[in-house]
Amino acid sequence: MPPKPLPLWIQYVQILGLPAAAFIVTLVGAWIALQQMRIANNKLRYDLYDKRSKVFDSAQTLLRDVMVTRSVTLEQIKEYHLATAPSSFILDGDLTKYLEKIGEQVSLIVVLEEAIREALAGPSRVDLEVSLNASLKWIEEQPGHSRTDLFRSFN
């Protein structure tokens, strides 16, 4: 007796089952790849934010310290320059120039303080003190909210 043929719906399942399963596996793989891409993009944004935050914190700390003590040490300048070194890679040109200007002003403060210590009383010492006060005034005129606004555009 010849074998009885399978019902028609079972024949369709046999024919279409493997391609349908492959299609579903492909869709699941594409969905997983899309989720991995979104995770990687979020991690990149977080890493950039973290690096920018360190630069911002360094600038805030240095300016605050100079405003409080009206002086700056070489160690503070070194820490600032180390923390802001990657700024040209993670920030725009205007903000990088602003950070460089801060570094120049605080470096000038150190140089002027040393020159004042070594200078004798007289007109040259007065000129040095005027220059020092001008640099300190520039530092004090840097409002915190504008620094925050400058960095906020990078969130």
C-alpha cells in the first residue's frame, strides 16, 4: 500500500518553515544590532560628557581658588594644564581659546608675584602690582554662569 500523502497545510509548513525561521532570526539579529548601536552611541556621549566635565571642573576649581586666595601655585597651574590638555579634541575652538586665556592669566599671576617679591620698592614694583591686580581682576570678572553656559552646549 502506498504511503498516504501529507495534508496540504503540513506540506506548506515544510516548504515555508525554514525560510520563515531564517527571516525571524534575521529580524531578531537586526534588532539586537540596532540596540548595540544605540548603546555604543550613548556610551560615546557619556564618555565625551565625562571628559568635558573634568575640563570644566578643572577650570572652575582653578578660578575659584585664585578668587579666594588671590594667588596661584605652580602645582595648581600644572594640574589645570594636565586636565585641560584634551580640550582641543573634545571642545570647539572658542572654548579652547577661553581655557588657554585662563591658563595664560594664571601663569602671568605667578610670574608677576615672583617679580614683585624680587623687586625693590619703586615705580617698577608699582607697575608690577598694577599688572597683577589687572590679571586678578580679569579672573574675578569671569562669571560662573557664563562658563556653565559655554560648556552646556556640549551636553
